[in-house]
Amino acid sequence: MASIKDVANLAGVGLGTASRALSGNGYVAPETKRKIEAAARKLAYTPNVLAQNLLKNRSGIIGILVPALDHCFYSRLVQQLESDLYQKGYKTMLCCTVSGEHGEQDYLDMLENNLVDGIITATHSFNDQAYLRSNRVIVSFDRDFGGHIPMVRSDHREAGRTAAEHFIKRGCRKVLSIYGEDAREGHISVGMAHEELKSCLEASGIRVLEEYTSQDRFHMGYYIERAGECLEKYGDIDGVFASDPLAEAFLWESQRRGKRIPEELKIISYDGTEETGNTSPRISAVVQQIDKISGCLTDILTRRIRGEEIIDGKITEIVWRQGETC
Amino acid sequence: MASIKDVANLAGVGLGTASRALSGNGYVAPETKRKIEAAARKLAYTPNVLAQNLLKNRSGIIGILVPALDHCFYSRLVQQLESDLYQKGYKTMLCCTVSGEHGEQDYLDMLENNLVDGIITATHSFNDQAYLRSNRVIVSFDRDFGGHIPMVRSDHREAGRTAAEHFIKRGCRKVLSIYGEDAREGHISVGMAHEELKSCLEASGIRVLEEYTSQDRFHMGYYIERAGECLEKYGDIDGVFASDPLAEAFLWESQRRGKRIPEELKIISYDGTEETGNTSPRISAVVQQIDKISGCLTDILTRRIRGEEIIDGKITEIVWRQGETC
DNA sequence: GTGAAAGCGCTAACAA
DNA sequence: TTGTTAGCGCTTTCAC
């Protein structure tokens, strides 16, 4: 592996000159420059990024923390983030915390360690304190750190209202609102959508039932199981509000039980990834705009890295997607 | 940000001693060690990984290249890889190439650049030559580099035979085999499953139609579109063999058209992620064992990094999953 | 316009 | 057992 020293030697110039020629800042005679470039080509020289990083004290890497990738919302979000970060000149380091064996702490350490320049976190499980220590280069998705870390999230209240409006319009009388335990406990703010839904529906005299899902289990099998349990337990619900995969699970389990959708049961999903927009029937949804969310997250983070003092987050608009289930 | 020098100064010892005490290799008196540790704690010292990496000339990071994350097979694979790599002490750098604007080359450069210690590639779009230059630390999933880079893949021939067997058992007469153009062109080996399916079915006097999907488009909307087109074009097919999301698309589009599944159309998916195991009806599938695949990939790669000369890849077994669509 | 030298933060070899 | 020194590969003064 040729180093810049080798290049300088071959070109018969000093090490510093080679550096200037290759990196392009600093004066260097056109003639000399050509010689150096020729030498570099001949030796197939590539700069050692590790050394550059040590000097600049930055790595150009952003860490993304998500609970899991087999939840379509997160896989879409990660894909979008990776793309946006790439555009901004950053590489993406991925950490899925759900498997449990993972030290989320490990990744926060990487921040102290200079291995990553910043972190975007979309997890819920970890203790706040660990994050707050190094808050300058962290941005959170949907998790409130009490205003110490900028948070980006969808307009959950509006989402709840929108869903409520459609349940009401369709004449529902008894709606099931089901979401993650972590949201219920207030760790992540998506619970606000369910709160708002509840108060809107109850204000219209509609009964609202609440159920919760474990925050440690993200796979479809579990959602199917929960959907089945709920359908057994509440035979007479005529509406369900749930996140994408869970909404899908309700659709499938209802079909399996011969329940007619939307006649006997209206389903509205919250997330509205493409996944649920193509089922048969298509699921009606309150859509979180992943591209906007990703744009805000990466924008805030990169500006913070550059030293801007940003403490405010951003609330992105939700959109209604008319499907065939409500 | 405190450096090890600061720690040494505060503890009143030499820089080398501090290093030895903190990293744990080399002799250091218990007494001195305590002092150094106390100083480190006081200064909230964390080692600068960038510097360690430069010295060791390794980063502990593995790059994973996939076409996209909104294809459930890849998101599952990435999640599994990340988990396996973490167990082996590596961090994961992610690159989704589908968005196009991405330089796959950029990531290969990171290998030369020492930013990643190795690469697991599951993409199809890029030219072979770029990969072959630095083949020592690359492992491929399902893409054949002519024996120069170890490849891990499922037993596609067996997969094709298994699917054929079930179509035959169910009395199909005209089966559609649809897959990516890249596989058709031989860039990735999954095409072998379709080849084998075809020859098995034709040997039994069953007609096989072939269609292809674009390698640049991975999202559900596109699959739905293609499924619709095929159902229009071939009104009389009674069997479909396709990858997971496409199989789902066929299921939904068929239901939308009032086609009875499995009576009028049998569907077998190849991949068999959990995603398709829970639809209504459940999709019958030839399952690629992602955990095994990931295990082989990470095992081979880490051993190559350690210097072992491994050129052989690995073929993992497939498994039949009986669903309700065939 | 160019070369020499210092130093990013760390580890390892070598003396002491 | 410990301190000193020499780099890892690069960039960036600062004299020349």
C-alpha cells in the first residue's frame, strides 16, 4: 500500500509538496504537479483516510440507531437517511438495537471516541442520561429528551385528529387504539396521536379501547399474534388505529376470520409506508412523510456538527391517504 | 477532550505507562495503575479510536452493500448481518446502491482507504473489475465473480426443483416464472432457481412463461404494477414463482381481480421472509435461510481479514414452507 | 514554489 | 516496573 511518502520519493519531491499537489490546496508548479500525479497513478496511491481523519479529528461517519429493520417504517427511514447523508458527504453506520445483545452505549461511546461525527437516534429503550452527556451532535426522531436534544417528529396531534375524523365519518362506534408500550409510557411521542384520537372520538360519544404491544418485539409474527388476540377479545370493535405492520396484521387476521373490510371493521394505519398502500384492500392511512423527516434530521445534525447552536426540532406534516379500509 | 497525555500528566506518570495501564497490556504496578485509572475517570478520558486505528491500520468497520432496504429480504439480511458482525466485534457501515446517485465505487475506495476492513456485497449493478482489484477482503452474496471472490448463496437448483415439485403436485399447467433482469443476465445466481424450475416443469410437460423485473426498481408500487401487467397479459396462468414482494403483489392483485387463491392461481415465493408468511392466505414459499447466509458471510469475511486464504464460498440449504397458496 | 519539521493521539520497542 | 522515543500517514506551518 503506497503512502504519500512513496509518491514523493518516486516523483523526486518533498513529502509536503506531494501532499499539496494531491490534495489541491497550496501552491505547486504545474510541472511538479504533473510529475507527482504521474507517480501517484503509477503506485496506485490512495490516501489513508484513517490518517486524514486523525488530523482533522472527524470521521465523516454518522451513526444511525434504530430499534429494528424488519419494521417497514424503520427500514424506509434508514434507507432515506443513508441517501440524504451520502448527499451531504457522510457515510452511515448502522445499529439495530432490538436484538438486545447490542450495547446502545457502545454506539454512544463511538461519539466520544471520535469514530462517528454525530448520531441520529430513533430508539426508545435506552436511558436518557447517557445521551444527554454528549448532546451536541445528536438528533432524535420522535423521542423527547426534555428539550435537550433536537427532536424531529410528525404532527401527531393532527394525525390523531385526522384518523378520528375518518372513523367518525364512517360511523364507527367502538374503536381499538393499539400501540407500543414505550409510547404509552411517554418515551416516544407517537403516543400523542393515540391520545388525541381518543379524546376526539370520546368527544363524539365513541368508545375507545386501548391495547399495547411490546417494545422488544418487532416482527410480523408477533403482530399477527396480537391482532388475533385483540380480535378474539373484542369481537365487536368496528375500527382499528395502529402502526403499519400491525394494521396489516389486523387486515389479514380479519380476512382469515371472514370479517368483511371495511363493512364490519375499518382500519387506519399510522405510518403509511408503501407496504400498506398496496395490500388488497389498500389500507387507509395517516402518512408520516419519511423524506421530510429524514431531510430535517440530516439537516439539523449536519448543521450542529458545523457548530451551529440548534436546539429546536421540527414537526413535519402528516398526510391522509385514502385507501379502501376506512 | 482529554488525551492520554493529559491523563499521564495528572497521574504524574509517563505517557507510555498510562497507555499500558489503560489498555491492559504491559507491566504496571497496581498502585500506579490505580492512580492512572483515577486520573482517567476524573478527566472522563476515552481513547481516540481514530488514533488507535491509524496505528493498527484497521478500523473495525465492515461495509455492507445492498441494492435497497425496502425489499424485505435485504432489510432482514442487513439486520442479521449487523447483529452477527457486532458479535464478532465489528461495526457496520451501510450503503444502499439503488438510489443510483450513489457511487458504489466510493465504498470500494473505502477499502483502499482503510476506512473499512472488509466488504460484504449483495449488489448486482456494478462492474466486476472494480471489485476484483481488492478481492482479499470481499465476500459476495449471490453474485458470482468467476471464483475470484468467495460467494455465499442458497441452493438455487434445489429451490427450483422444490418449487417445481409443488406446482406439479397441484396440477398446474402453465406457470409464470418472473425475476430480475440482472439474474437473467447471469450477474447474480438466483436465476438458477428459475432455470431449474423451468427445466423441471417442462420435463413434465408444463408450460413455463418468463417475465423480468427491472433491477433498478425495488419498491412495492412497481411490483404491483408488474403483477397487474402480467395478470392482464396472461389471463390463463395457474402458477407463479417470484421473489417475496413480487409474490405478495401477485396475491393482492389477484384478489383485487377476484381470482381465487389457490384454486385458480398457485403462488410460490422465493425468499420466504416472515413478511410473506403471515398474509392472508399465507404464501407458500421456498425459504432462503437468512441466518445461515449471514453466518457464512460474516464467518468467511472475518477469517479472510485475519489472513486466512479462503476462496471457496458456501451454498446454504433451502427449506420448504407450506402456506395456503400452493 | 518547495522542503523540513512539527504534530494529530496513540502504541510498542527499547532503555533505564 | 517505568519513562522515552519512534513512528502510524497525513496536513500544515514556516523558513528557504
